[in-house]
Amino acid sequence: MISPFLVLVIGTCLTNSLVPEKEKDPKYWRDQAQQTLKYALSLQNLNTNVAKNVIMFLGDGMGVSTVTATRILKGQLHHNPGEETRLEMDKFPYVALSKTYNTNAQVPDSAGTATAYLCGVKANEGTVGVSAATQRTQCNTTQGNEVTSILRWAKDAGKSVGIVTTTRVNHATPSAAYAHSADRDWYSDNEMPPEALSQGCKDIAYQLMHNIKDIEVIMGGGRKYMFPKNKTDVEYEMDEKSRGTRLDGLNLIDIWKNFKPRHKHSHYVWNRTELLALDPYTVDYLLGLFEPGDMQYELNRNNVTDPSLSEMMEIAIKILSKNPRGFFLLVEGGRIDHGHHEGKAKQALHEAVEMDRAIGKAGVMTSLEDTLTVVTADHSHVFTFGGYTPRGNSIFGLAPMVSDTDKKPFTAILYGNGPGYKVVGGERENVSMVDYAHNNYQAQSAVPLRHETHGGEDVAVFAKGPMAHLLHGVHEQNYIPHVMAYAACIGANQDHCASASSAGGPSSPGPLLLLLALLPVGILF
């Protein structure tokens, strides 16, 4: 029960908070609801075109509480209260929930989940591109249990494909698109145990260059995993941690170049200046590795050396769009997750705002008629915000009252566990004595951990474009790529595509496809 004191404080704050004048008029809310209703009724006319293009945006760790906080931050960055703001993903007409558990984990990791939403098969924690028959770290359980991804299905159908991420290109999320590994941490052979090497398993960076040799666009971090051990990094010459890691002596950049046909235009770039100097309409293959490890947080990004996620994505779409058969593009806002793990909510939320910016830019560059766009997360985090904050309260600000137990203030944003747990003089730290608006401020947590953990609740799936209506209700996470493949007429389930002219563009789906689109999903799958 809330104490009378808290009620008085909260009531005063809310009364004094700025309520936009138009919101005081009931007509504003009624008109808004009627407009929303009119739009909802228009959705009865289903888009059953064949999806020439499929774009998947993956916000790593972007749980529902993160989406809401990102919405408020985006609004406040534009000098608005924030709560009424619409993210680009908020504008998508279809929303579902995804059950994120791994086959052996109630609270999942990013590898098993990536296998689910890219390969269509749930898997064990820590494994990528393999079924649940593969045990983590056990190389000898890999062979025969490999599963392919929607990126592979798209490539086999003649589409162009691309991967854009703010993490290492051989990190958990992107690796499930092309690799089959019993351990997500096998970035290069340097991180693999001798037993796995002797049994013939290959590291993830090696697999990136060899498993699907004609991926048109690869952009992100992870440069050091491509070069021989101790090779000096081109950007951080004095930093030993940035040097090459490979024990086999391979230069995977040279291997990538040698795999490309001589009559094609292939480019390897390592900084933003080189990237933006390219004419994407004349580029056939692009490999961009902008950091030795993960890319810098958006708030810390060097505008000369590191491109933003939206800049990388824009160039990727321009390159991939040249294929008349269309494309599949995976775009990961991967460092949302890292910000949360470090308890740095400001970093995490600014990463999410940047991903939303990329979503908007992709919408301008593509058409609802032939492009299915799906936005989702792999898992959530134990991130929350509350404290009866008034309208327009800074998302990084204080709650309007002090604790009725220890008489100290607290921020609206808190974590269930993580590195923000601090005790000073035997008591909870007084946050008014620190700069809680700092980019790297670690929000307080209930339980001390070096790294904050994932959350186990369902995550949202936003969809627009052809067959987006098939994402509705509550689904197992592995259902997602089956919908994308169905919409694009790729992969195993293509019976409904028989009457479609081709997967090379929007087409009339014919009576069979229309009938199937109207059937309950449980009948289709």
C-alpha cells in the first residue's frame, strides 16, 4: 500500500507537470481513437503479395520495457515530453509476442535465440546454427545437426543477402545466419579448445568466409579475428588487444577477396570515410570491418572512422537492391544488449534510438508492396523504469519521491541485478551525490553482479509488408523465419507459390495463396 505521504508527493508532481493543452480536451482523444480505428479497419485488406525483399531488424536485448523507454527518449531528444512519441516500429500494423526460451534455458542467450529466429529451429543456449542435439562446447556433437538459415534460403533462391551489425560480424546474432558452431565464443581458432580443433571444427570467422562465399554485404566489427596472431591493427597500432588473433596464420580478408569473381567490383573498407566514398550502385560485394572487436557505442562513435548503423544499412540496401530477384538483409542493433549488461541504460537506449532511425530510413527506401520488414528482439533484460514519475520526466531522471525506507532518492530506471549495486557506509548509495545523467552511469540494481542478466519474458515482433499479418498473437520464436520465407517464396514451404509469376517482384498471388493467407496460422504450419 502506498503511504499518504507518497500519494501527496506524487499528486503534487503530477498536478504541476506539463499537460499539453490539447490533451485536456476529450475531443482530442476521441478523434485520435477514431483515426486509429479507421486505420485498423483498412487492414482487413490483406497484403498477400510475394515479398521480393525481406529486412529483419534485430534489437539485441530490446525487451518491451526498453522499447517504451526508447520511445520516451526519442521524444525527449526532440524536446517533447516523450510518452506520446511514436517510434518507427510503433507504426507497423502488425504486432506479436515471441517466446524466447532456449531448448535448455528458461532465460535464453543470444545464440540459441538467433538460431530460432534465423534458422527456424529452437536450440541450446550458446550454440549457433545447430539443432538441440548439439551440446555447447562439444565439437563432436555438431556434425549432422547443422541447420541452415533464411539467409541461406534467400541466397539459394537467387536473392542478394547482407548482414549489418554494431557488434562483431562473428558475434552470436550474425553468426547464426552462416555458421554452425557448438560454441558462440569460438570467434577465431584462438578461442577454441585444442580438442575442438583436433576434431575438425572451424571457428566462426573462418566459417563466415567459407560457408556462404557470396554474401554480398558484410558490415560491423570484428577485424582482429580475420588476421594472423599479433598482426598490428590498422587503426590501433599501439593497442595489443586489437592485434590479430588467428593461430592458423590465415588472412581472411585476402581469402574473401580471392573468392570474388574478377569481373565483379569487390571492396574491403575499414573506416567510415572509405565507406561513404563508395558508389554503392557500382559495388557488387562489400566487406566493412570498422573495429577490432565490437563497434563503438553510438554516443561514443568517431564520426570519421565509424559509420552509424543507419549509414551502414542505407549503403547495404543500395547495393542489394540491384538484384532484380530481391534481397534478404539482417540488421542488428547489437549493442543495446551490451549497454544493459554493463548497467549503462543511457548507452543502451541511445543504441535503440539509432536502430529506430535505421528502421525509418529503410521504410523510405523500400515499398510496402514488395518488402516485408520485421522488427524484433532476441530476448529482454532485467531493466525497468517506474517510481510514479510525472509526465515528461527525463527518462534518466529521478523518481519524484525518496524511498520511504532509507529516505534516499532513486532514479526511475533500475535493474534487477547488475554492476550498479553500490553500498556506501553500509547503506544504498545516495544517487543525488553522483552524476546519474552521465553516459556511462550504471543504474542501481537489486542484486550485485559484474554483468546484468537477460530477462525471460516474451518480446515484441513488429511487422509490415507482404504477409505481415501472419505475425500475430503469441508465437514460438522459431516461427518467425518460416513466415518470412513463406512471404518471400523461399525455403522449403513453397507450395503456395505455384501460381505466382516469380519471386522477383510483387505479383498477384492467385486464389490458392489468397485462400491460404486467410486460413488460421495453425492450419498452415
